[in-house]
Amino acid sequence: MIDLGCGEGSLVYAIKKRFPNLKITGIDISPRRIKSLRNRFPKEKFYIRDVCNTNLKKNSFDVINCS
């Protein structure tokens, strides 16, 4: 799953609580938010990027959330 514009990580938290084994990738433009999420969820991948230019491989996610 990828969360575009993951912000403070409220969706990441809710998803991990219900599906702890699900791999989540988060994208946000805010370095502060990404740093916080990396500390909170060290096994997940978070990137500081613009959601319009993620540089991630196409068709590599089963679920996409953008909020």
C-alpha cells in the first residue's frame, strides 16, 4: 500500500493497527512529518517527495491512498 500525502500518519497508524504485517510506503513533501513517521514506524518506507513526481516503479502497489 502507498499513502500519498501521508502527513501525520493517521491512516498509516490505523492500517498498521488492523493489518500489522502489511507493508506501507508513505510519501509527503514535509521533511518533519517524514522524520516523525520513520521514527514511529521504522520498518516502513517513507519518502520526502512531491506526490506528482514520486520516482517509484509503476504498478508496484496494490492499494493507493491519496488524501
